[in-house]
Amino acid sequence: MAYTIEIARPAQRQLKKLDASIRRKVSRRIDQLADDPRPSGVVKLTDVSPPIYRVREGQYRVLFTINDDKLVVLVVRVAHRSDAYR
């Protein structure tokens, strides 16, 4: 049962700004969320509604929400770790 990956427009813009090699790694990590939206190492951020999850890829963080009813993973932000939680 694979999830559908949707990337919000701000996250698409953030992905385009990354270097090509980093973009490939982050994109590969996002694609893996379709098979397992809660892989080992995923962290649920606290005090946020709806729940937002975070997965790491090197120095970058991918923030996303999961809709289990519709089998959709929505990527809301891709950022360097120093800027990801602002």
C-alpha cells in the first residue's frame, strides 16, 4: 500500500534552490516516504497541529504531514537544519 507524495509549492521552490547533488539525495529520501511514511529515524514535532514529521538527509530536513485516510504524504518544507524549524 504505497502513499502518494505531494510537495507544497514552497517546498518545491526550496528544492529547486538546492545544489544538484543535494537535491538528488533529498528527492530520493522524499520518494522513500511513499513506501514507508514513518521510517526509522522519523521524529514527530511537538506542539504542532496537524502533526508534522521530520526526516533527516545529511544537513537538510524534510518536514511533512501524513494523511493515513487518503494515503497522502504532503511535504511542507525542505531546509537546512539551521533554518528548518523557524
